[in-house]
Amino acid sequence: MVDDQIGWYARVALVVLMVMPVATADQTLRAAADGPTAAVGARALGEVWPNEAYRVEWEEAHVPQEAAANLMLAVPVTLRNGGNRVWPASLVFISYHWFRDDKLIVWDGVRTRLPRDVRAGSRASLAVRVKTPAEPGAYVLQLTLVHENVSWFENKGANTFSRPIVVGTTTASVDCGNGSTSCTATP
């Protein structure tokens, strides 16, 4: 009786192992190159796209030249999927990095969801949420896309969009006040 139960458990475990999705060694290695959380995400999602899927063309981005510190900006952006696959709105987000004096200050910026799935060759326009650094100074804002839990697009050869921006101590910048860029103070 005990042998029958052990045999039954072994058969169930074997079936479970046979149907579980497993990342290939190549997928795990490529995801590991993007960082430890990307490797876990790639195994969970089971799919790392080919580099050609990560091509983006930044057609417009209205980044203000100045903004107040610790502010949430809404930066109007138009981009085109220059890749060869659909970017699902549930998996691909626009994000950003902040640099100061050629040093990384913020790597993992706020995510902004795409307005819809973006087919290869299609455009999308949206307002990207960007939180300015808390400390005033001269920065470079780098807009990018992220295949969530898999890879940053630039790690797959995609272009980013970079602009210098002066972060000041005032409560509102000239660009925020004139309606060209919306913004709100954050605590």
C-alpha cells in the first residue's frame, strides 16, 4: 500500500514536471545579462524576444529645459515600434534613467503604460510620467522602454532619447506653468 502511494506521488510529480514551462539555457543566459531580476522574469514569462523586436524610433519628446525638484512631469512623447513584433501594453512600458555628471542617479524610473498594444511599424503618443530628482542641479534625462521583468530595450540595442534638464528649487518651472508640459508637486 505504501509502495503504491509513493509510486502515485512519483507519477504526479513527473507529469507536473513535464507540463511546467522551462526557460531554455539560452533564454536564461540572455536574461541573466540584463540583471538578476530579469533572469527570474524571463523564466516566469518563458520568452525573451530577439534583439530585432526591441527597435524604437523616438519621433517626438517634449522634455522641458528646466523643472522644479521632486516634481512629477507629464512629458509628451511620440514613438514608433521599429521592431518586428507587437509590444503588448501589459509587458512594455516607457521608463527613464537620470544621470548627473556622467553618473547614474536613478536607474529604475516610474513606469508609464503604453496606450495600447503597439504593432511593428505603428506609432503611439502618450504623456510619460517622469519624477524629477529631489536635489537641484544639472541632469540628463534618458527615456527608454522596458520589457518588464525581461530587459531594458537599450540592452538589446535600441535607441534611447536623452535631453539635459536643469532641476531647480522653485515650486514650478517656466515650462510647467505655461501649459506645454503638465506637472504636479509630489511629497
